[in-house]
Amino acid sequence: MTAKIIDGKAFAENLRGRIAGHVERLKAEHGITPGLAVVIVGEDPASQVYVSSKAKQTAEVGMNSYKHELPADTPEADLLALVHQLNADPAVHGILVQMPVPRHIDANKVIEAIDPAKDVDSFTPANVGKVQIGLPGPVSCTPLGCLMLLREELGSLEGKNAVIVGRSNLVGKPMMQLLLRDNCTVTVAHSRTKDLPDVVRRADIVVAAVGRPQMIKGDWIKPGAVVIDVGINRIPAPEKGEGKTRLVGDVDTAAAAEVAAAITPVPGGVGPMTIACLLANTITTASLING
Ligand code: GUN
């Protein structure tokens, strides 16, 4: 079998088109222009690229984009003060503090400072709880993007065996909740899981979110499975020239594609979906804030 390559870039483009239509209607019918504030602390190059893409795409769908770039040595108190200021700003409907923050800042303190009504990442305890019990509100962007691709590919997910590799608060845990809500039988595997290849071999759906380049091998994949690769890892690529690098996922894509029914590429799979879902969440928060 040669897997279908799931085009997350095209799906995200289409989604952004629908979001732009929604923004138009919010402006015309309710006089609301959704505003998204993105905060980055420090100069991590990968984070800079993500944040610039987020700001650019926010403006492209007709929303207001507010970008706050703070130096790496910003005191925690200053970052918290900025979050409080954004919480109180009526033009801001969504707040995203790019993670990771520098080590001298307590990420949990920052997350807890964000008004849950503006928490477009769905990182705050209030929104994590809402997702768990199925109340409306923002849903973590990357898991939401993965869910959309899975539904598009499979239709109903009911009864599928889903194996998530990785148990992070950002991806693994919220992904578990969303797949459970769609009536999958969910296994969350992680670095201490015994016989990981055998666990993955039982999966109709694999969500790889471990952050280890090409860790999940082709012969771990059940024939006909759908594989969603959340990993974005930069590895040396001497074939492109000295010092060059390339992006790979957490799955050995070429080998897995020989076995799977469908697989997301890296780049161009889950990545573009994350940003599109961030914009969708900003519509959700803007709509909920304004009743
Ligand atoms: N860093 C990597 N992914 C994300 C994300 O989805 N949200 C935030 N705030 N930081 C990230």
C-alpha cells in the first residue's frame, strides 16, 4: 500500500477562507473585529518564525493582530503585567504567550494569569476542564487540527483504536479528550511505555507527538492505519550541503507510507492546521465574549 498524503496545508487554507467569511460577518452584523495578541519572550528562531506566521495569518483573515516582542531577560512580573493589561483590553479577544518561555519565568504562572475567556490556546485550567466535560470554549489548537484531519479522512471515528504517543499538556492529553469525545478507544503511550512498537501496531489511528525525530518506524504501523505526525524536528541534512538541516516528523514517513492508508507529511501536515485553529479559536472567544 502507498498511503495518501494528507494535505494539511490545503485544508488549512480552506479553513482560513471560511474563517475570513466569519470575520466579515462579525464585523458587518455585530461591529466586532476579533483581535489576537501574540506575546513572545526571547529570540528563539523557531518561535520567532511561528509567531510571525501567526501574526501574518491573523491579519490576512481580517482580524486585528497585536504582536508583543519582549527581550529574553524580561522579568516574570513584567510579563504577568502585560498579560493583565491584555486581559483588560476590550480590543483583544485572544491572548497567546508563545511557549516555551525562558527558564526564569514560571510558565504555569503565566498560563494561570490569562483570562480563560481569552485563552485561545486552551491552556488554562478552566478551559482544560471545559474540554474534559464537553462544555463550549476554545480547544487546544494542535489537537483540534489533528481531529479535523482525522474526521476528514475517516468520517466517523467511532470504535477506532487510537494510540497517542506523547502525554504533553499541549498535545497528548487534550488529544486524548477529543478522541474520547469522538468515541475512540484511546491509549496514551509515552517514553516509559513497555513494548511501544506492539502498542502502536494495534492502532487504527496513530497520533505521534513525542518530539523525537523519526522515532516511529514503518513496521510499527498497522496496515491501513491513519497516521498523524505532530512532530517538527530539525535534523542535519549533509546531502543538502555542509551545515544544512531539514525538518522531519516523529514518524519515519517514507517507511510508514508503505503501510498506512493515509499519513500527514512534515512540513505541510499538522503545522498549518495549528495556526488555522488558533484563528478559529479567536472567533470562538470573540463570539463568546460578546454574547
Ligand atoms: N509553542 C509550540 N506550540 C505552541 C502553541 O500551540 N501555543 C503556544 N502558546 N506556544 C506553543
